[in-house]
Amino acid sequence: MMSRLIALAVPLVCGGLLAFGQAPKPTADASFGPLLFHDAFERVEVDDKKEELGNGWGTNSKSRANGNKQVDLKDGVLSISRHREADHGVSVVQDVDFRNVRIELKFKLGKQDDLGINLADMQEKSVHAGHICLAKIRLNKVEITDLKTGRMNQATREAKLAGNQTAVQKKSIAEKSRHYPVDLAADQWHKLVVQVRDDKMSVSIDGVDVGSFQSSGIAHQTKRRLRLAVGKSAVVDDLSIWGTP
């Protein structure tokens, strides 16, 4: 069973307890609006050598992994694994518009793996690649970050790339993230809920609140893209999105 250890008012989540069967039909969440998207990944690809995800999904495999397959539909789940030729982490994208949102999914991670829930707006030009905010899950840590006014702000990012980032900019970037310790079992299913309401992003895992972070960039008026961002590998299933404009 999952245990919870609280130290210095920071939650510690222990996982590995939930057994998942067939995915229940998503129900409405009145506080976040209608169900905008759902995928149980119960389908197969015609050509096993190609990415044929369907249901509106896209990936960056063509541009960042020389076209090599990195995402696979197998046994009713979405398996994501960075190819050895890739020059960037895997990005699996679904375009859907919302301001406030509740995202639910099941996930499995191995040692050294991570899964990012990255919300973006490709029409927002003040940031690199539309990055707005991020919840990144590892087995031992959860990061919640305002990317829009933090490290993905164009001016801030360009200063870093040029090697002339100021002390003020570095301090500002550091203040745009919060980190929370967790203790999740590897290679076992966990349930993740990520919520954004106005300027606050929060994360819970296996029914336990991990943490939240309030920052101005999170309140960006319209997020238009969900990215599942994976540095090494991850498995995802039963993904649902409720949202409001």
C-alpha cells in the first residue's frame, strides 16, 4: 500500500500500489468544464515500423530522430522511447485549446526515466517553441515550472545561449520552478493528475497531493498544445483532458 511521509511540510509520495484494469469511461468534471479529449490507446498500428498513432497525435521523430520510430502503440498503451540517433527528447503532441485544465493519465517509468506534461501555445512568440508551463515527473522528484516567464522566455534563453545571462536573470529563472520529493516504484502503474487553474499548476500522484506552484506565466490565456515530453522512456495510458476556455 502507498504510504505518505510528510517532512518539513513537503509531501513525499510512495507509489506502486494501484492495479489498473479496464479504463473507466471518463466522467464530466464540472469544475474544469467538458471532456475535451480522451484516449485509451486501444488500437494497433498497421505498419509496426512506422508511427501510426492516430487520434490526432503527432511526434517530433521526423525532425529530431531522423525519422526513426520512438513511439509505439502496443498492448493497449502508448510506449515512448528516445532513439539513440535523436538529438532531443521525445515530444508526443496533441493540439487542444484550453486555459484551465485537468489532465489525468496512467504512467510507468523505469529508473532514470521522466515524463513531462508540457503545455504550449505555438502562437505565443515571446517564448521558445511555445513553452508555457511544465510538470515533470521522475521516480524521486516532481518539478513544476513556469516556462513562459522563466527559462523559455526568448530574451532569457538567448542570453543563456550567448553566455551573458545576468545574475538577475539566473535568480529569476530559479524562482520559476518548485521541486517536490516523491518515492515512486519503478515499472509499476501510477495515476497522475495535473491541474491548471488561473496562475496555479498542481500535481497529484496516486491520489496524494504532491505540490503546486503559482506564477504569472501559468495563467497564459490559451494553451493550445499538450506535449508528453520524455527524455529517455515512459509508458502512458488512459489519458483524459477536461478544460475551459
